Amino acid sequence: MTSLNNLFYLFEGLGNNSLHRAKSYAAGDLRVRQANPRSIYTLRYLRDPQLERNVHRSQNRIEPYQQLRSAIAQVGGKKELTGRTGIEIEISNQCARLATNAIIYYNSAILSRLLIKYEATGSTEALAL
């Protein structure tokens, strides 16, 4: 019964609907378990420190990508979507993604070649950077 109380405590601040789902989940209602994977994921996230670290690491990778996309969007002088129709906006978005991915690939290729070069020469000072 204590685990049931702990589950209620976790859902206490989320509102009545979530509390009802928590009660149904604790009672073994399969329908609610399948319908609400976000709550299950939230509980796993709160209990698993490794999952929390992985999520933060993933968010830290996404942020520089979004900054690069923003910088590419500002090249044209405006930070708003270009195009009047949905298809024009989609084409503009895909072109920006292509340019962003090309820049990332180019930088990765340069860094990979430098790494191979420094590993082959045994330059520990350069590898430490």
C-alpha cells in the first residue's frame, strides 16, 4: 500500500485527471496504462538518474543545432518564414535543414581528418584539445 501512496503523491500536483489515471494505473487498468504513456515515462524519468542524464545530454545537442538554424534564417535579413503557401514554407524549411546539415557535415569531416592526422603522428598535445 505504501507504493500506492507514493504514486498518488507523485501525481498530486498534476491535477484531478492525472490523479484519476494514477488510481486506475495502480488498480491495474490496462486501458489507462496504454492510453497514458507520458505519465509512465514521467515516473521512469523521476526514478532513473541515467535516463535523466541521457535526456539532458540530448537536449544539449539539440540547442546548438537550433542556434545554427536560427543563424541561417537570419542570413536573408528576416527571421520569419519565407513563402506564401504551405508548400513554399515547407521548401524553405527543407532548404534551411539541408544547409544546416551540410555545415555540420563539413565541420565534422574537417575535425575527423584532423583527429586521424594527429593520431597518426602521435601528437598528444593536439589530441588533448
